[in-house]
Amino acid sequence: MKQLMLSALLVSLLAACGSTPTKPAEKPVAQKAPVQQPQAETKPVAIDPLKDPNNILSHRSVYYDFDKSVIKAEYKPMIEAHAAYLVAHSSAKVTLQGNCDERGSREYNLALGQRRADSVKSLMEAGGVPAAQISTVSFGSEKPRALGHNEEAWAQNRRTDIVYQGE
Amino acid sequence: MRYITGFIALLFLLVRPAFAELSIEIVGGGENEIPVSVVPFESDDPGVSKVIAADLARSGMFKMIDPGAMLPHKIEDVNFPAWKSAGADAIVIGGIYPAATPGQYEVRFRLIDVAKGAQLVGFSYTVTSDQMRLTAHRIADVIYQQLTGDVGIFSTKIAYVLKKGRHFELQVADADGYGAQTVVSVSDPIISPAWSPDGKKIAYVSFELGKAAVYVQDLMTGRRHIVANFRGSNSAPAWAPDGQHLAVVLSRDGRSGIYLVGENGGRPALVESSQGIDTEPSFSPDGKYLIFTSDRGGSPQIYRTLVAGGPAERLTFEGSYNVSPHYSPDGKSFVYLERNSGHFNVAIQDFATGQSQLLTDADLDQSPTFAPNGKLILYASIYGGRGILAIVSSDGRIKQRLTMQAGDIREPAWGPLVH
């Protein structure tokens, strides 16, 4: 997460450098990431909407209740935004990675993670995304993001991640 | 429940690259323990009698009587009245002697009924020095069977997955945790190991291709092959009793369904699918039935179906989460994992009566598997924030914990009886 924030920061920094060449990058931002200062940029670089923290497309995770794959209403605008992006960028491809918390059966969780990823895929397809742009995989409970044995960790691990090709 | 305070720390020799410190702690014992004494064997440098005593003690079925100063090695040296007053019903005596062939030893033991003043059973084994531990386990099996009437499982093996950071190893060890060997070592998760009926191969699921695929590996040669790697997840391998086929779970057609494949792979044949998830197949000992987990009814429950096809019958009805079924070796019951007010525990259900009994009481138990005699159940749990293995007797009275310093252990599978 930290790394993602940092790279998002870096991209906006790059963009700031490129698109407004007359103005130097704002000081506070430059101070926050002095080591990451890129070498002189000559070309303007557009902000990557997928990584712009102000853009809904930078949101990539759908969270679930225990043993559920129903997508909560709060995640639908985000998934629909990704669907619209994929429709607009036919060369872009995503992998939907389904995950579960550690509790219960690892094998059932593997199947549940697949269902979670598939539910996001269905919503994207309903938004007009061709199936060829979407692949799914389940990691079940085998690749937890949070390692604790408590609800806080479990809530983070019941998740589908939207990962763009090349990321 | 009576708690045994004794802590058995097992020592391991650094003879193999996959060294693992697996220690066993008995956390609960049986009530009808048979008082037995294992007398240190004559010229027992390899410690055979110690291994026998540790096996018997760990089973929870015996009350170990300290032999004190009484050290008979022959039946004519046994002072029966003294053993009676020491409270022993049975004693084990024996010795280790050089055999006629150089480099070989004769391990002799006798199990003696103190009340009758007579031998119950006695054997002699001619072995090499590296077979001493196995011989001790085999002797413990004979004693266990003689005194309890059940088959002993001390000479069997267990498999499990060891997680060290982001590194995963499938390991095989003796049932007492000794002599761990690494079967596979990868930097991706491994789950669901399953022993072939002859104990020579293990099927498992590895994520090393970026997703779940089913492998079968020969334990002698180390060679392995992929049994199922279709689109989607490939998982939950279960050997048919014939050792020629496996039930696997494939999501290639969208939903997770149960298929049969040959041991060498090939075209899968659909056995069971529904609108929901169907997974975790387990064969009945006669190979005719499969029990499995399905959430076709809205919550994960356990069902049974004929392998040849036909309607599935629901077996569990209490609670909203019953998963991970495994047939007992006699086919009369099954173990499974149930969710109980937020806890995940091992339970056993009888096919004939439909009655179930909760066997464990930790927070996060997982993956129960029967010992080949059906008397013990090995499962995974979390203890002290770490993945451990635990054993509970099928009546719930005897409990043990197996912990490893090196990392988290999980996904146990108890190997078959091999003679």
C-alpha cells in the first residue's frame, strides 16, 4: 500500500514536472520524495488515471463479508469505472484476483475466491467489457495481505484485486 | 479431562537436509489407561526401548510405570509379585544383540502379562543400525495392538506443509515427528497433500504456475508430474482406493466441480457439479461413494454421492458452515470442520445415526485427517499465533500438539499403513 502511494506520488510529480514546465514542482511534494527525483524530463507526461489517487480508477480492491461473494453497493461505482476504462482502452487487460481470509477450509476458500473474482468479472462484462480483456484467478486464503489472526486482518484479506496487465 | 504435565521433547539427528524440530506435547489423556512398563533393553545403545516407551506414552492409552531398579531382560528374571505391587499390568522386556551377519543386529522383545505371569507376544527382528527407530515403532505397534485390540500407527508417516516466511515446503516425517524430509520446496503456496493408498506417492496442489495446479510426486525418485492444470483452479486431490485414479476439483467450466482423472492425468470425467461450489471430495474405503463440500443449498454443507453418478444426499444440517469432510478408514463415520459461534472446530459424524460430536475447542482448527487406524485425527490449528498440528482421538479424550520452531505448519495428511 505504501509503495502504491509512493509510486502514485511519483507519477503525479512527474506529471507536475512535465505538464507545467514553467513552474517548478511544488516544494512540499519534492521534499517528501527527494531521493526519487527523476532525471530531467523533456516530454510532457499525462497523469495515468489508473494511478492518480484522486481518480476512482486508483481504487482496486473489492471487500466482502465472511463466506460471501456479493458485491456491496459501495464498490459498484469503482468496478463500473474500471469497466468503462477497459471499454475505452481495448488493449488494456485486467486480472481479477480473488482472495479469502484464513478461516475454515482452504479448498472451499479457493473456490470462493474464484467466485469472488467471477462476480467482479460479471459486473464488468455487464458494463460492456469483452471477456477477452478479463482473466480471473483465485488465491483462496493462500496469499493473505494481512498476516494477523483477527478480524482486522481477515477483513483485509476477503478481497478481489483488480490488477492491470504490466503492473 | 485429566492433563498430563509431562512434556516430551523429541531430539532429532541432523542426518538429512530437511531438518525440522517437531516436538510433541500431550495436552490431555484418556481415562482408562492400561498400566504398562517398558524396561530398558539390554545393550540398547540406539535407544529402541525409549522410542517404544515414548510411542506408548504419546498414544494416551497407557499409564507408563517407572521400572525403577527392576531391569529384567529375560522372562525368567521377571519378579512378578514386585511388578504387581508396582501396579503394572504388562511389561516389555528385550535386548539388542549382534546378528550373525556383520553390520546387522537382532532386536528381541517380549510383552508379558504380569497377572498371568506369561508372555503375550514376542518377536525378533534382524535389522541394520539405521532401521532401529522403525523397528522400535513396529514393536510399539505390536504392543499397542495386543493391549488395545486396535491397529498401531506408530510406524506410519505424516505429511504436512511448512511455511517459512514466503517459502513453502511439503515435508514427510515419521508419525512421531522424527526424520522430516522435504518433498518439495517452492516460493509459492502448497496445499492439500494426499497420500496414495500404497504410501509411495503424494498428490498436492501448488501455486507455482501462478494458480492452483495438481501434481503427483513419487517419494522414492522425487519425480513429479502435473495431473491437472486446466483453465482456472485445479485442486483438492483425493486418491481413489484403487490408486489409479484421483478425484480433483476443476473450475475450468466456471463453477468448481468434482472430476475423476487418471493418476497420470488425461481427460477428466465429471462426477459432480451444481449451481454452487462442489469441492473437497473424499472416497469411501470401498471406492463407491464420495463425500464432499457443497454450498448448493446456500451454505457450505457436506453431501454424499455415488461415484458412478446419481443424486447427492445432504449429510450435515446443523450450523451454516460444515466443510472439509474425510471418510474414516472403516467407512462408518467422517470427520469435518464446523463453524461454531465464530470458532472453527473438528467434529465427527456417524453415518448410521447421523449423530455428530465436537472434538476440539480452539479458535481456528482446520484440515482434519484420520490416522489409518481411525482412532486419531490429525488437524491444523493456530496456537500462540503460529500454525501447528494437533491430534485428537476420535472419542475426543486424547489431545496432542505438534509444534515446529522453524515456522508455521499446516495442511497435514496421515499416511497409510504400510507393511
